[in-house]
Amino acid sequence: MATAFETLKTKPSAETVTRSLGRIALYAGVYFILARIGQILAIDPGNVTPIWPASGFAFCVAMRRERYWWAGIWLGNFLGNTWAFLDWSSFESLVRTTATGVAIGPGDILQAYVGAKLFRRWSSHGCSLRSVREIFSFVASQAIACLASATPGVFSLCAGQIISFENYGYTWLTWYLGDGLGIITIAPLIITWHRRGIPSFSRKSIVETCVIIAASFASALLVFTDATELSLFAVPAAILLWAAVRRNQFHVAFNGLMISAVAIFGTSQEMGPFRTDDINLALMSLQLYLATTLISGLAVAAALDERSVASSRLDASERSRQTSEAELELAGRIQQELLPKGTPEINGFDIAATCVPAVSAAGDFFDFFVGPDGHQAIVVGDVEGHGVGPALIMASVHSRIRSSRNYYENPGDLLTEVNRGLCEDQLPTRFITAFLATLNPEIRQVCWASAGQPALLIDTNGTVTKLEATGLPLGVIVNEKYSCGDCFELTPGSILAILTDGLHESQNEHGEFFGNARVMSTLSQLRHQSASEIVERLVDEVQTHCTPQVPKDDLTIVIVKAVLYGTDRSAGGTG
């Protein structure tokens, strides 16, 4: 990156020089014209005025941060000021007044620079006056910046013997308020125009805009060009509020500028509610009124603009939420189609299962299938979290188990193959637990393997044994080998309960967990019930525990209860 010194040494092209000179001339010309307009109402010595529109233009130029912007402002300032008080009566007077004009310029440049610098630092919406905070940041920054021009500028007039030091205070206050009012009337007009571009109008809005403009002009004439009572001074302010509510900040700034022009002219002619014997005091009172009215109108328009933006964002958020809910509901319906429509009917066993998603789409799943050895296989899986993401991962895991089920009789070998495939797919990092069991109905033998997913074995006496995991969760280590746990006989009255962690981790409003101990106790108490009744009671117990909330995780339960051969499944007894 080139340093500032290297940049200065680089010789600019002829095109760059021409463009810069043209921009300097343009800025100087516009500043001079606005300065001459402001000097129509000037007090002695002719360049101190109740409104200095050029200051608003200088601020906007400084906001652009273009190269050599200050040169155009200084030149326009020099021409505008010296035009007002240049004394040709003698060579000494000519030099003195010219030097005064030269000395005033840097203060105006400093004011524009400080105002732009502070406004950019305090602004939160890109210096666009879109919020109430930005309006007051704008006002505060300019209140400070105007000190940079009024203080040295009036001192230069006194030092150049153009005014006496006795008039320093009054002249300073007029200068300060004039610069401030010039910025408040001109800068918002330029900023909002630049922000919005050429406004687009419908037929109805054109009519309303014309009515507002006509009302603004008429109210200004009515209030400020006649011997009006003071109570009517609120009428123009009400018109600006109308423009703020019905239109936008640009219309407030435009109509405010028009009202200000009429008000200053009328007050300078000793008309209107602010007329007094002291015309200077009348103009300063008017400056404060106009500044307050314009700031109020801009703030109201900004507040309504913020409200409109917030409402639009809220509507967009609501549409997005509805779309997400529809997609989630669709994913849930598709997922439910992937789950078994019922449970296997096996002589000597009562099997029931359910999956209750926390939202429409769950990260849990269960399945039943017959392995290559003809034994009944039961699998329960749990993907960390819930919603569309975990549901998609669950579908991938489910698919891999189904595609590999015909090649592996051993539950550990099947989980090893599924784990390898998931690691190769490089799915998003989530804990994926699974419990896979095979049931040989003829000898009532259950063989099992677990990838981070425990299960519970309840014997006929109600004793609960935890079947711990035989390996890590799926998708963690590609070479993980899953071994089988000890096979066991599921005697009549015994229960194999495969549960996901949504049950014991469910919390109530006080943050209390349902807990493993309560799960085991409930299963022990319900061991004489049918498998479907056990499932139903477990879900009810968890949901009651969470009331008035709902469980925050998916609940999946598979109950395999051994009964006597030939026993009706709905009876649930041991025969």
C-alpha cells in the first residue's frame, strides 16, 4: 500500500487535474451563490446573516471526502465574504479587507470537516438521517462544529477593523445561529435527495405533495408577512408534521427550507409574530424557532421511517418463519413416512414403539427389519438436536442401516460398517448414537451392540440393569470397531427398553430433570402392563413433568416385552 508521501510524489494525469479543477470551480461557484443569497438578510458588515445556506453545502461536500474539496469551499468562502465588505477606498483598506476574507475561509473549512467527522463517528445508519438517533447526532455534531467557524471568523472581522470588539458577542451569536440554521435547512435536503434519488409519485401522492407545498407556502405567508398574533406561529410547524407523517424527510426538508425563506424575509421586514423594535433580536428568536421546528419534523419523519423499516423486517421475518414452519412440517411428514407403520408381531413377544418429535422434524428414529439370519432386528438412533438438520442426518443414518442390513448378522459388524460410511460422507459434526439388537424368537435370545446409546433391561422382579455402550457414537472415528455386548435370554415378563436421552434429560420450568432414576422406577412399576401401555405412560409422565412447558428434545421409546407363547399382545401379562 502506497504511503501518503509516495502518493504526493506521484504526478497526477492531465485528466485528473482537469477533473479536480472543475470540481473546485463547481464547489466555489455553488458556495458563492448560496453565500450571496444568505447575505440578502445580513447585518453589518454584510456577511453575517441569520441563515448561511453555504454552510450546509460545505458540510455535504466534506461528507463526500473528495480530494481538494477544501479548496473549492475556501475559494467560494473568500469570494462570498470579501464581496460583502471589500473596501476599495484605499490600498490599505483593500489589503486589510482582503486579508480578512482570506482569514475567514479556514474556519469555514474546519467547521465542515469537524461536522462531517463527528457525524460519521456518531452515526449508526451510514449518515443517512434514517433514525431519530442520527437526527440528534447530526444536530449535536453541528452544534459543536459551528464553533469552529463563528469564533475565529468574528475575531477576524474585529482584527480587520471591520466591526468593533464591542459587537463581538452579538455578531458571534448571529454568525453561530446562522451557520447552524444553514446546515439544518440545506444539509438534510441534500442528504435525503441523495439517499432517495428522484422521488416516484403516484397520482394521489402528487396531489397530496402539491397540497402540502401550497399549504406550507400559504401558512408562511399568513404567519410571517402580516401583523400576525404569536399564537399562529405553530401553523407552519403543523404543516411540517403533516409532511413528516404523510410523506418523508425530503418533503420535510424541502418545505422547511421554503418556510424558512419566507419567515426570514418577513421578519426582516418587521412583520410576523417575532417582530420587535430590535430586528436583530427578532431574527435570532426566529432562528431558534425555525431550527426547533425543522429538527422536530425531521425527527418525526425519521421515527416513522424506522417504524416502517421495523414493520417491513417484522413482516419479512414472519414470512420467513411461516416458510420455515411449512418446510419443517413437510420434513416431519416425510420423516414419519420413513418410520415403521407398526411393530412386528412375533409369537412370545409384545413390542411397542413411538417417536414424539420436539418440533415437526425429529433427530430420533427407530426401525424394525429382518436380518440375513432371519432374526428380528431392532434399531433406535438419536442425532444430537432436533429440526431439519438433525432430521436430514437421521435420514442418512437410517438409509445406511437399511442398505447394509442384508450383509451383516452381527449387530457390532453392522454398526461398524454404518460408522465407516458416515465418516466417509463427512456429515456435519453431531453426536449420532444408536442401539442395535437382534432377537431370536425361538430361543428368546437378544444380541446387541451400542454406539453411545444405552438401553435398560428389566427382569421379572423389577430389577433394572443398564446395558452400557460398546463403542463411541457413530461418525466420530472411521476405524472404530463395535463389539457386541453379552447376549441374554429375554424370559417371559422381562422387558428390553430402548430409550433416547430426551426422556431423562427433559426439564420442568424449575430446571429439574426427569432423570434416569425416575425412568428406571417408572419402568419397574409398569412392568406388568402391556408394551403399548408402558410406552403411553412413559410419554405421559415426561410431558406431565415438563408442564406447562413441552419437552425440548425428541422422545423415542421402543419396548420389547417377553410374554408366554400364544399370549395376546394387548394383555401384556406373562401368561
